[in-house]
Amino acid sequence: MSDLLSALEKKIKKFSVEITLDGEDDARDALVSINAGAGGTDSQDWAEMLFRMYTRWMDKKGYKFQIIDYQPGDEAGIKGATIRVAGENCYGFMKVESGVHRLVRISPYNASGKRHTSFASVFVYPEIKDEIKIDIDESDLRIDVYRASGAGGQHVNKTSSAVRITHLPTGVVVQCQQESSQHRNKEIAFKVLKSRLYQLEKKKQDKKMQTLHDGKDDIAWGSQIRSYVLHPYRMVKDHRTDFEMGDVDRVLNGDLDPFIEGVLLS
């Protein structure tokens, strides 16, 4: 009987979560941008830990993902990365991860062994397909090509195949370096640019759609959505719902559903 009740509770919770995913863009695929904050090597290492956490979560969900951009850190970790994620209600689930993530631990990069706080930001955008018309004037673009720096395990092209596109009117910058073809990198970067510009336009038209894009200016260091504490105790806490989990390793290995579902159901 207890097993039956447990199975029933899981089905009810799954249904409760699914009915919250009724937003205009919730069914879309997602573009996830992870960036290290101030704090040098520690923050860059933390950004890479988040990158690993999210890709493991994507694997668990059965989502397909592609690394669009990967910028290695100066000594360790990453300065930033962008991931394209595809799957059922992908954006609907991932949109709640947008914000500042805070890590507290003993720094492995500090010889004195002091406790250190690192920050990294996560921004999630819905991927806009070709049926959404975003007019982009070629004269408003600056396109730069450069040599790919490469990510672990990724093919590194020795020629200048990486592409960076700057949309001059808005200052939006996107880049892609993961494909060996400059043409393919430009195509992917242009698609990301369209998605970013769509977000800016949507925000102007409907200020109430805060779940789509709260804006970087609204998310300051210190106003984190979640804290991951490894010292002096071990705990992950979501500051929006006050949900806590003591098994930090489990969370960092991709067990994010309790946090995501908690926000969606709050």
C-alpha cells in the first residue's frame, strides 16, 4: 500500500509541475549562459562546476545539448559557456535557474586555506526558431573571426573559424567557436543573436513577462537565488523557497529537480 501511495504522490506532483508549464515559451528549447563573477580563479572554477552540474542534469532528463561557446579560465575553470538544450518543456524547467549562484568553501587556490565566497551567473533564454521574425539590419552588425581556444575534449581548429557577432544598437555580443567551419559558427551565433534580440523586444512589449528575462541589471552580486555551502557545514539552499538539501554532492551531480520543482510550484 505504501508503494502505491508513493507512486501516486509522484504522479500527482509530476502533473502539478506540468500544469505550471503553460507559458508562451515554456515548450521551447533553451539557451543557457553561465558566466564567472568577480573573484578570479575561484569564480571561474565555480562556473565550471555549474557547467558540469547542469550538463549532468540534462543527461538525467534525457535532454540533448550542444556546447555553443566555451571560454577557458586563466588558470582553471571557465570564464563563461553557452549551451543549447533541447527537450520537452526544456525552457519551462530551466527558466527558474536564471540568477546568481553563490558558493562558499575553503578555496583550493588559496595557500592560507581560508574560506572563500564565489559567484557565478546563469541566464536562460528560450531558443527562437525561424518562424519568429526578428529583423536584423546587416549594417548594425560587427562580425569578428578569431582562433578557437577549445574546450576539454573538443576539436580545436587551428584556423580562424570562431565567430563573434556584436549587435551595435543594443550592445548584445554572441560568439561560437565549437564547429570547425567558420560558416557554421556564424550560422549558430546568428541564431543565438536572434534569440537574444527577441528577448529584448519581448521585454519592451510585455513588462509582466519577468520569467523570460529580468535583465542583467536586476541581478547584482549578493542577490543570489541559491547558495551552495561546503564549509563550515554542507548545504544547498534556494533563497526563493527556503528549500534546503544537505547532500551537496548529489546536487552538484545534477539532482536539481527538487529545487526546480519547488520554485515552479511556489
